[in-house]
Amino acid sequence: MRLGRFPTVGLVALLIATAPPVIADDGADVYEDEVANEAKSLSAEDLTDEQLENYVAAESEIASIRLQHANDIASRGVDTATEAQAEMAATIEDHGLTVSEYREIAHLVANNAETSKRAKRIETRTH
């Protein structure tokens, strides 16, 4: 393995870690550490059904974007990662959320059992 490929691998990891899946697992979550301090302004009680529905819809599309771009990032690097991040941000905004709101909701889905259950119900209903 060439040493020059390590930054590309890091970019792939960064892109994949941009947002957690709707159904969170029990494993360590790098993303959780990244947004732990950001997710203070939105509480589970304040989260509306509409916001959570928008999050679930955006997350589904973002998962597809991550998969689409993963191989390109490995071969083409930073330009593709930047393009993928911009596409993901646009997808989030197309669903009526800011990137910050999306991250806050993702944090709640990953760390609040009731919010996670609500997200799973929405995901099941919409798929």
C-alpha cells in the first residue's frame, strides 16, 4: 500500500461519518463526538414530527450519496469529497433543515431512545 493513499482513506471515512444512519447501532460513533456539544439547543421534547420526518427523508438520500461517492473519493480524492459534502448539504436543505438542525436531530436519534423509536417508525412507514 502506498503512503499517499492514506489521506484518501481518511476522506472516505470523513464522508461516511458525515451522518449516522437513522437506525443507530451500539458501536462507538465518531460522529457523536463531533456533534456532542452542538446538539444542546434542540431537545427531544422540542423535536416536531415534521422535523423528524424531514430528517429521515434526508438521511435516506444522504446514505445513497455517501455510497455513490465512496469509490470516487478513493480514486479522485478531495474534489469528489467536497462535491459529495456540498450535495449532502443541499439535500438536507431541500428537506427543510439546516445542516446544524440535521446534526442536532442525528445526535438525538443516536442518543435518545424515544427519538430513535420515533425515527424508526417514520422510516418504516415511509419505506
